[in-house]
Amino acid sequence: MVRNPIDIWYDFVDPASVLLMLEIKAARRDRESWVLDSCIKWRALEVRPPPSPLVSLNDPEVSFLWESAIPIAQRIGVTLNPPRLVPWTRKAHELIAHAEEERRESAHSLRLAVAQAYAIKGLDIGRVDVLVKIATDHGWNRTECKAILDVDRYEAVVKGSAQEAQAASVTRPTTIVKGVKRLEGFHNRTALGTLLGT
């Protein structure tokens, strides 16, 4: 049995998801017991899956998310700089599904790189060429990654993750589930340690 399992439903274009990844990375770096003793499973949940219309950061719902995230980001020393267009993230999630299947131990570093590429560097992670460049910069094979993304090899995995979210009554990222405990949105390391470390 997996010790202390925690499911985190996330999307790359959700600022709370990106900030949570950075908080958990910092907790791991600082060797906080609650994160070291946990098995965290990151689960894809697209905010706007295709064929939803693409929107910009001017969309009221999207704008609210990012405006709410800015003070949180500042408190943890992060400057957010997303591109103006909110892309579909299916291909990004497909890339991570491939990474998890091939080299699970390094999949999360790629996940974090994709998240930072969008939220901090302002790159369009809806584009296959951008995703392939991120992957190759992190040691993945360019030809293999491009071929996998071109043929939608992991599309069913991403859609299946959304179905699992629905079955678990998870309606949006960021949602953290540990047994009967459930947290939504961003939570700092102190709150995470208190709520998830027990």
C-alpha cells in the first residue's frame, strides 16, 4: 500500500497549480517531512479542453485567476508573466503522460519546466514545437517527443484523467485530495503541512 497518497489535479494554465508546484518543490528541497513521506500523484485536468474556444487573459474568469495569483506569487518570490493567449494544454499533458510512462522519476521535473515556461517565461505551450524544445532542453529525444505529440498517442490518457476527476467530484484545478481531506486553490507550505501531514 502506498504511504500517505495525495492526488493533485492541476493544469498548466491555472496559476494556482503552477505556484503549488513551486511550493511543493521548495518543501522537498527543505526536506519537510509531510512531502517526503507522501506519494504525490499529479493528475491532469484541463481548464479549457478542446474544442473550447481559446481565450485571452482579458477573459473575466481567467483575469480573476491571474490577478488573484499575483500577490501570492510575490510572497513566494515569483514573477508571473503568462502569454496573452490561454492555450489548450492537452499536448502539454500528453507530453507529461509520455514522460511518466518512460522515465517516471524525471517526469515531474519536465512538468515543472512546462509550467514555468508558460507562467513565468510566457511561452505558448499549446504549440508542439515549443513543447518539444522544452523536452529536449531537459534531456528528452526530440524526434520521439515530436512523433508522439503529432499522433495524439496519449490523448486518451488525458481524457481519462478528466473522467477520473469527474468521478471524484473534482470540478477544477487546483484540487488536492488526501483520503477524505480536500483542498482547493493555492495553499502555502505551512497550510499544506498542517492539513496533509496528518
